[in-house]
Amino acid sequence: MKKPKAIIIKADGINRDEDMVFAFNIAGADAELVHINDLRSKSKKLSDYKILGIPGGFAYGDDIVSGKILATEIVAYLGDEIRKFIKRKNTAVLGVCNGFQVLVRTGLVPFGSLGNMDVTLTNNDSGHFECRWIRVKVESNSKSKFLDGMTDQILWYPVAHGEGKFYADDKNIKRIEDEDLVAFRYVDEKGNPTQDYPANPNGSINAIVGVTDTSGRILGLMPHPECFVRVEQHPNWRRGLIKSPQGLPLFQNIVKFVAS
């Protein structure tokens, strides 16, 4: 079976691009790292791919606010290509950390309204950069197409962000909850969603870690599943308590979805 092609966007300041390429490749995709300028110049085309990945880091130094410049670039120069890409029913989009910030600022999540920003990711309540492993729980009723076999699981993922607080007004939060667009939540030691620091590293409303769009094919989250696709990447792997890489199933599910 031919491997589905994944395009991982590169821009100045992004630093988790190769990690995402590696994750998709071991999950069964044919992932390629492509600079945003190659898409703008048309030397590379989104139409040749089934998966679009926007990795973490600090695109363009997070000038203005995190992810803003790259989001503006995507909407202004690639808007038509993005619309055609997501209109196809067998495509997937994943944005992690800075990539999630980009998806939010393009409007692709949570409501798929390209060019219209309905929610935001803002400064952590702690007032500083958070870089550590945290617990997240997979929503049981999420509309995301990429959580098969993962629902209700509590996973360890690393976070590394200074602007990760998910925030929206009451109307949009209600819509997100009512339409089952939440994919992951921060949880405490008992597995309960929490607003309490440090289990919730940024103060996200309703402990929201990541959200999908209304189609279930565009997913953004703050933690880094691509940094846990090998058991040895977990800091306590030598104790034998970690039996499998908890970030890998997400990438496998995305590849399985677009290949079906």
C-alpha cells in the first residue's frame, strides 16, 4: 500500500519540525519537510499531500503574538489552497503548540472559519514559560477523527510554551462544549479535569488542552505528542513503568484515517 504523503511546514523559528516528520514517518506516512516559501512560490502544492502538519517552536520569533505572522501568511497567501485542501474529505491537519497557535489565529479551529479568529491562546497564568511533562485525558465524546482507541485514556505529554492558555468568551466556550470539539483536557492525579496549577500549566478555561474543528479533521493541541513516539523519550522509561510511547497512536490514527 502506498504511504500517504504528509507535508510538514517549516518557517524561521520553528524547531520541532524534524520531530514531527519523524513521528509521521514511523506512523506509516511519507512525511516531507517543506519551507513555507516553497508553498508560496508554488514549487510545492498542498494538493499533492493528504496530511498537513504545523509543528511547534517560535515561528518568526513569535513577534506580535505567538503564531500570528505565520497565520497571517497562511491566510493571505495560501488561503485558496487551504480551502481546497480541507474540502477534500480524506485530508487531515495537525497543529502542535506553536502550530496550534497558528491554527487558532487562522480561524481553522475550532469552527473552521478561515480568516476569522473565534478563540485565542494567551499568556500562561503562571506568568512564565512552562516546560515539563503533564497529564492529559482524551475526551470520550470528541468529534475528532483521530482519537480511535484513545478515548478516556490518561496520557503523559510534554509541554513547552509561554502562551498556552486557551480562552474564549462564554458563547464560544458553550458552542465548543455543545458541539464536542474538545479533544483533550488537563487532569489531576485522580484523572479529573482541573484548573489548578501545576496540573493545568497555563490556566486554560475548562482545562482545555486541544480542540478539533467541526469536521473532526483539523486538530490542534498545546502538548507535544511527537516528543513521545519512542518509550525512551519519557524521562522515567528506565523504571519500566512506561510500556508504550503514548504520543505515537495519535499519528498512527491520522495516517490510518487519510489512508482509508
